[in-house]
Amino acid sequence: MKNLISFFDRSKGQWISQRTTYELYSKNTSSLQSQMRIKSEVLPPESIVLASLNWGAIYRQVTHSSFYQDIDKYSNKFNLEFNNQLDNRKLLTLCTVTDPSLINFKTRYGSTTIDETYWFATNNLRLSTSIIKKFDTCVAVSFCSEIKV
């Protein structure tokens, strides 16, 4: 839990993001630059808001509920909940944290699985890769660099 909180604490602030995505089937490449703000908020004692992510019109909140997890049994794996402001859906994500600089997310939504890895190259540079699979077949990959401003 300590590494998980440390990772999101390091992530707080304003970031500029550059993401490049490659779709395998169509062989299309796209790039998107955006800005996001990450901050902490307060919830009831059994839940922890790890981060609130704000990309313009998109707002997501990442929470962890200790009620659903035996922390001593799985000290580096957590079930996180992502709340999406646009459609009020909640996605349950398996999160693995190996140290304060590296975090992995695995989200399953129907037949789609998204594997994401985020790591800090420096205190002001965060990198990530994503692999999107549909029916266990890779359909897209992406690389993202984020610079803290």
C-alpha cells in the first residue's frame, strides 16, 4: 500500500501528455497531446482516493477500498476502482506495484483487456505503455510520455 500511495503522490500536479497509438489491424498511427491535473481528495475512512485525474472534459477518480482486500496477504496487488464522470461506469482494475516508481494496471471490460505500465524516468518525466486486446488478440499498442509543468 505504501508504494501505491507513493506512486500517486509523485503523480500529483499538472502534466502535459503526448500519446502515440498504433492500431494493428488498420496500421493507423495517431498522436494526441493533452494536459491533465492529478490531485488527492478525501473519502470515508474505509476508502482512499488515490488520485483525481482531469483531462479537460474527462474526469476520473481512482479509489481503493480496504474493506474488500486483505492487505497483509497481497502487499503489492490491489483492486482499484475507476469512476468515469461521463457515463458513471465503474471499472475494477487489478493494480500491481513493485516499487514507488513503477505501477501496472490490468482492466477488463467485456471482451476487451487493457494492460498498462507506468513508470517514472525522473521526478518530472513519467512514461507509459498500453496494450489493448480484444478476445485475447492484440488490436492496439501505445506509448505515452508525460512532463510535469
